[in-house]
Amino acid sequence: MTLFIPYGLVANETLAIVNGAEITTKDVNEFVIKSIPGATFFSLTAEQKEKVINQMIDRRLFLEDAQKNHIEKSLAYQRDLQKLQENLLLDYWMKEQVENLSISEKDIHQYYLNHQKNFLKPASVKVRHILLKTEDEAISLIAELEESVNLKEDFIRLAQTQSIGPSAKNGGALDWFMFDQMVPEFSQAAFALELNTITKRAVQTQFGYHIIYLEDKKTEGLIPYESVKDEIVKALRYSRFKLKLEKISKKMKKTAKIIVK
């Protein structure tokens, strides 16, 4: 017997009961996280949620049938179960070894100082652009913009009405980008601009002719220590864990009885 509980009415509770066995939001969410990269049960549509719950119900029914048929008594099952247990045991042992490693604040900060080239944040810019089919169109709009008394406002208006690019509806606005994230011609022109100025000549790329307006710029610099601290801890733990495993291995091999054939 299957009993549905309306999942829209409760949070983190029972979603279905199959022959007395509960299927909870936690169970389903864990299943979704493992099955669909980047997704959770709560991020799915109503139709997707219904489908996943039905899959979990099927899984519970199939599991019951496997138990009735005593699959767990087969030699193949016992052999594979032993392998899974050994792997899980080893995973927990390694996790314990990693967690027991001591990483001091001094070690973390010294690593940051010694590897600063790894924590450089490249320069980036935020621009608006107008994309046109011909150079003559671009020259005409540049001349109009050079006469403007409110450059940004007029640039946005012309981008919305004249640009053939997908960013036209946003007034030509693009997200922040680094030099190597755009075609070379576009980046060279954008990074050469002063704040709140436009390109004096049309910038030609394979997409057409661009007029670029520089809204903001961030210079190259170090990523703050606190922002990369966790990343450094992971790097130090990994390198020290490798060394620790090598030492443990050498020590154990001295007393173990090993026969290689």
C-alpha cells in the first residue's frame, strides 16, 4: 500500500509511506543530489518532484522484493558487500587521518605569502557596447555621441534602439570580463579606455562594428587572504596527507608479511 503526503504542505518531513516504510524529503533530496549534478529536490519543478518521488517508491518496492528473495544470502552479494565495506572503512580511515592534521594560522599565512602569484586577480572591466552592421553606421553614432552632454544616458538610449546585439535590451550592458574572455580586438579597445569614455573609432570584430563605453574598471591585485584561506587549508592538508601516507606505508611494510608473486 502506498500513501502520498502532499509535499507542498510540509518541509523536511515524510513525502510517502510504502508498506509502512517512510520516504522523507531528506531521502529524496540525497537521491537528487547524487543523481542530478547541481540540483536539489527543492529546486525541481512540481512535475520533476512527482517523478522523483515515484522513482523512490519504485526503489522501495524493488528493495522489498530483493529482501523477500533473500538476495543478501548469495555469495556474489556477500563478496561485493565485503568490498563495499572495505572501501567505506578505508574512506573513513583516510578522512580521520586528514582531520587529525594540524594546520596553523602561521602555516596558512606563510603559504599565502609564498604563492602570491597563484592568488592574483586579473584586471577586469565593465562596459556597454553598441553593435552595428557597418562601419559607416558606427562612425555616424560616434559623432553623435561626441556631441552629447549626457554621454551614458545617450549611449544607453542608442544601444536600445540601434544595436543589433543581444545586449541591446539592457542598454548594451555586459557583465564584468577579463582580457582573455573576449575577442582580442574588443578587449584591446575596452581596456584602453578611460572611465566614462567611448571608443573614438569603430571596433571591428567577426560580429560587426562596436562602439564601446567603459563604465568601470578593476586593476590587477591580490585576492584578499581571508577569501582564499579555506582553499589554502585544503591544499596544505592534501600535500601533508600524501607525506603522512608515505610514512605510514613505510612503517607498516617493515613489520607486515608481504609476498609479491
